[in-house]
Amino acid sequence: MAEPQPPAPLPPPPRIFGPSSGPRGNLEVRNARRVGLSDLYHGLLRTSWTRLLLVVASGYVLINAGFGLVYLLLGGVANARTGSFADHFFFSVHTFGTIGYGSMYPQTNAAETVVSVEALVSVILNAVITGLAFAKFARPTSRVLWSKVAVVSDRDGVPTLMFRVANERMNHVVEATIRAAVLRAEVTVEGERIRRIVDLPLVRANSPSFILTWTVMHQVTRDSPLYGKTPEELAKQETELVLTLTGLDENLAQTIHSRQSYLASELVYGARFEDVIGGAAGRRVLDYARFHDTRPAPLSGPKMGLEGPVEVRPAG
């Protein structure tokens, strides 16, 4: 008789909170109110520089092509060849950029009117693009590195959840604060399925000056929402650990922030992080090559409400 096969592991739930530098999770939104052009500025401010430059360049070509076509149809541009779209396109470029070489100029009322409209459009769009570029340059950004996994092992005799962050800029982030919460699916007494956010108290949630690395810890005691939860139970509840870091950048004198999240499959039980700070020839060395590395460490399952040995899964 064939031995029963163990149940297949549950697929990881869709991530709702993605990292700051990546996509915003796997959340699909349907039937939401479309804001369209009313929120275009915010969308361009949030997009990457590459995409923004492509949008600006495409818009620049399309606008000048449109005005060039109008000039071609109306005529009245001195020194422009009859029927030449290229000449009228470049006349539009001269007008839009207020270049005014003098080789081509309007000589009819209709052309003067179109030039006036294009000049107004040029002033408005140049102001918007300049403001957008300045806002993107001036917007404070963080360079915070988060560990790829979170680990659970004993620290000072208490089962402790730990994750690691580092300031890649190596400057001072003053009054850095980290908040942690658990997002999980629950069923109310009335049978309604909801997603509940439960705060995770941290051993130390503040740092007066965050410059190197920081191992953030949460003790899994009886008051912890992780107490008595096996990795399988956490996965079944679609648990997601949500983390945010805020602080004041000393160079920008502005508040920066970063976020990260870990799914139940990214919690490694019975492990600790490898040391990344050491010393050599009287100097302190920070080795980022081992930043995400873990190694086995003792874990008292009964102390965190688990019976028997806790399954230790490799990172990743």
C-alpha cells in the first residue's frame, strides 16, 4: 500500500505592500474611478526619469507636428517651401522654443493667431515641465537596504523575530523610526472575512542616528500576534509583515521614508543573520556581501507556543 503523500504547500498569497523601490505588490484594482488627466502631474512625478523623458520627448514631437500641420494648411509662413511639412514643423519648433532665427516668420493674420496660441501653450508647458523636473530633483529619496528574509531565533532566551536594514548612503538619518505590523486575514464572529492590521511592538523602534546597519527585533511572547503560529498557519492566514522606516536626512533636512514587506514564506525559523561588521588593521569593515546571509541558530518552540521542533527552512 502506497504511503500517503504530504499535502502540497500552499502557494504564497499575493503581496499587497511592495518595497519602496519596486512595484506596489500584486494588488489588482478593478472598477475604480479613473482620474485621468486630473492626476497626470502626480503620475509623472511618481514615474521614473526614463519614462518621464520619453513622455516629454513624445509630447514635444506631437505638439510641434500638430502646429506644423496647422501652419501647412493655413500657409502664411515666409520663406517656408510650399507643401513642405518639414519647413512648417521646424517653424513650429522655432516658435515653441522662442528661438526666432528670423529665417521664417508669420506674414498673415491667420499664421500670427496660431503663433500666439502656440506661444501661450509653450509658456504653460515649459513652466509645468520645469516645475516637474525641479520637484523630482528636490524630492527626498532614501537608499535603505532591507534583508531579503526575516528570521526567528532565540535572543537572550526569548524567541525573537528579526530583520535587518542598512543605510547605503552612509550618511546620518536623524531620529530614524521603524514601525512594524502584521496584516492577516481573519473571520469575525459574524462570519465576515476581513484583513486586520495588528501592530508589532519592537524592542527598539527608534535610532538617534541611523548610519550603518540596524537589526530590528520583536519578541514573540504571549502578547505577540505571532505567538503559537506555525509557518503553515501564517501562510493560511495570508500573513504579511509590513514595515516602514522614516527619518530626517541630515543633508536634505527633509523627511525620508522606506517600506518593505515579508510574506510567511519569507520568515526563516531557527536562523540568525551573519555578522556584517568586523574589524581589520584598526578599521571597522562593513561587508554587504553577507548582508542577506543567515545561519542556523537555536529556537525554543515551546517558548513561542509551538509544540515539538520547529521546521527550519532555508532562506529564499
